[in-house]
Amino acid sequence: MKLLIGIIVTLFVSVWMALALRQDPGYAMFSIGEWTVETSFAFLVLVLIALFVGFYFLVRLAIRLWRTPGQTLAANQRRLQRRARRLFNLGSRQLAAGQWAAAEKTLLKSAAHSETPALDYLSAARAAHHLSDVKWRRDLHLRKAEDSPDADKLTVQLARVEFLLEDQQAEQARPILESLHTLNPRHPGVLLWLARCYRQLGAWEPLQRLLPELQKQKVFGPEPFAEIERETYHALLQGAAAGGSLEKLRALWKQTPVSLRQGDEALLVDCATALCEFDAFDDAEALLREAINRCWSVKLVVGYGMLGRGSAAAQLAAAEGWLARHGDDPHLLLTLGRLAKRCQQNGKARAYLEQSIKLMPTPDAYQELGELLESLHELTHASQCFHAGLRLLVGKPQERRGVTLPAAETAQQLQAPNAPPVPVAVS
């Protein structure tokens, strides 16, 4: 629309000027030395316009010629960059396909004219990292990436520590990561690799201090974080039991998250075991008893019976209190048999152990009953118990994991200890 209006206005102005100049074309005269030029004003205007147009195009031509070398170089650079992008895409595909040597070669070619050479060198370093005999080339590519104009120093350093950790060189990666953590305390990538470095080194105390920030920044998903947290506190408890003190162990238990203190059976057993190492048997018994009262657990019940120290009579009374609700649990009956043995209540211990075996034969129950019968000088029956327990231990793989023979078949074995093992289908 604007162009149409411009054309119409130009036509009107041109027609008006032509009519005006036709009525009175004007007069112009120029005198230069002996030369005198006379013409109409209209012709003079046309000549001036023609000269202006010619001069304008000459200037444009000169500018274009002046810019031609630079434009040629720019066009060539764009062509090289397009080629570099194609090579980078090809190198990335080769890297994903596991063609490490080809990928390294292609990515190095693309880096020469790439708009992002640091990325090309990083990818080439990753390819060289998988070639075990050329680690020096990997480090060379990393240095080139770090020296590139578009380099992100943090990204390059994280790639370096990733390679070191994959090569099991966590000691070399640790100072780099701790320095990065000082400068970037909330960076998820730094936190991720620092946590992995501490796990590889078994540096559990620094990892424990790192756990709140890992959770806050959501570096790991819920399940991986829970696994790291569980592993950390298990290792700390074991370390405190091996070379710490009772006060340190109690302080560590208070620092342990409530979810682990109440929900992790293995951690509770580890803590009780550690308390027993420091002769804090009453604390260990109270810890397990409160956990069992809070949430019934077969593993904790078995652990309760294996404390081995403390007031056996009090422990037996507490365990018998669970019979009302869990009287058909063979593991509880096994624990009761052990505790009754410690209290030297042989008749009660024998009844509990025989009932446990009747419900679910286990090597532990047979061993406890065999030892009890041996102390009562019932050597024949003791030998039969040991023999049956041994059969369970060397039986099927499922039996070695705790799935045992039915009670009726075990009774037959006790009556005929020399009979071959009876195959049992385990669901």
C-alpha cells in the first residue's frame, strides 16, 4: 500500500514539474575562463540528477570492491563452520555407537573450525577415555578444551574428575572436587561427583556432612539417595564399633535420621551389635525390644535372641510377652529357645526349639536343639539334629537362603539319618 501511494505521489509531482517546466523551462549559464555554457534550467537539473546517480553507483561499487575480500573470507568461514557442524554430528553418532577411535578423529577435525571447540575437544576426550592405551591423548584434549575461548572451566573439570573416578583414581579426583565445592557449594554436578568420590574412597564422615545438601539440591532421586544415606550410616556405625567410643556411638545414633532408626532393620542390628561391643547390653536390648514392639520384625527378633549378654531372665520374659500375638512364629520360638537355654531352663528351651522345628525347620534351630540335647547327654538325638541341620545347609540353593524342608519330611530324616535327602519342590 505504501509503495502504491509513493508511486502515485511521484507521478503527480513529475507531471506537475513537467508542465511547469514546459511553460517556463528557465535559463542557466556557466562561465569558466573562455568557456561559456548556456542551457535551460530543466536540462541542468536532469544533468545534475544523472551525475548524482552515477556518482552514487560508483561509490557503491567502490565500497563493494573494498568489502569483497572480507565477505569472501566470511563466506568461507561459514562454509567451514557448516562442515564442522556436520562432522560434530557424525562424531557424536560414532561416540554413541562406541566407535571410539573414529569418533575421536572426527571430533578433532570438527574442532578446527567449530563455533564451540571446547565441546568438540570434550567429546574427543570422552572418546579417547575409552581407549585404554591413550589416556595421555584424553588429558591433552581436556587441556585444549580448557584453553578454548568458549570453555566453561567447571564443565571441563567435572569431565576430568569423571574420568578419574571411572579409572578408580578417586584420590586424585578428591582435591579437584573439594576445590570446586568450595567455589560452587550448591552446584548439582559438583555435589554428585563429590558424593561418588567419597563413596569410592570410603570417606563416610565427609559424605555424612554432604547428605543434607544432596537432599536439598535433589542431586539423587529418592531411592538412590536413601541407598547412599543407608550405606553411609551403616559404615559409620561399623567404624564407631571398631575404633570409636560408646559416647561417639550414641552421638552418631542420635544424628541418624529417624526413618533409618525406625525403619532399617539391618541398621538397628548393627547398632545393637556395636553397643554389645562396648558392653552396653542393656542399651542394645532396649533398642531391639522397642523396635520390635513398634513394628514386628523377624530379623530383629532373631537378633534379640543372639545378644548373648545381659539379663537373660528379663529378655526371656520380654520375648514371652510376644507369644500372645506371634505364638506361631518359628523365629520367635527359636529366640525363646535360645533365651531359655541361657537361663538354663532346659525343659522350656527344648519345647520351644522343637515347636520351632515343627513349624519351620532351620539349621540354627537344629544346632540349638542339638547342643541342648548334647548337654543333656542324649547323644543319639543330638547327632540326629546335627545331621538334619547339616542337610539343610548343604541342600538346595533355596534351602541355603532359608527356605527349608517341610516338618513332616524332616521328621522322617530324623528317624532315618542315613537315608538320602528327599527332593522337595520349593515354591
